Amino acid sequence: MSQHPFLVIVALNPQAVPRAFVTNGAQGINLHRGTWHGVLTPLHAPGLFAVVDRIGGGANLEEHRFTEPWRVSA
């Protein structure tokens, strides 16, 4: 919402190697159902996001914590 680039981190599943992408700040992203993703990471303040999520019964969130930290680099 602030039109600053932000970082998107995704993986096919929690066991796959994550991939990171820098947006151009003027685009939205869609994630396929079941795609593991990290939190959207602002690279500039204020880092405002609008999130559209599904409605319905059942679990909507499954958290996974890596045993070792990941470092994102160019």
C-alpha cells in the first residue's frame, strides 16, 4: 500500500529450499493454496500491506519453524 519494494519468501513445502524475491513495490502477489510462505517483509517504512484471506471452517494457518536460521542474500 506504500508502493515500496518488499521481500516475498516462498517454498513448495517446509522441507524445500526457500526462494526470495524482491517486488517492484507496485504489484500484488497471489499464492497457490498450500504454498509455504514467510511473512511479507517490508524493505522501507511504513510497510503497510492489505491481505485478502479465505473465509470458511477448518484450519487456515499452519506454522513451521526451521531448526536453523536462513539468511537471504543476493
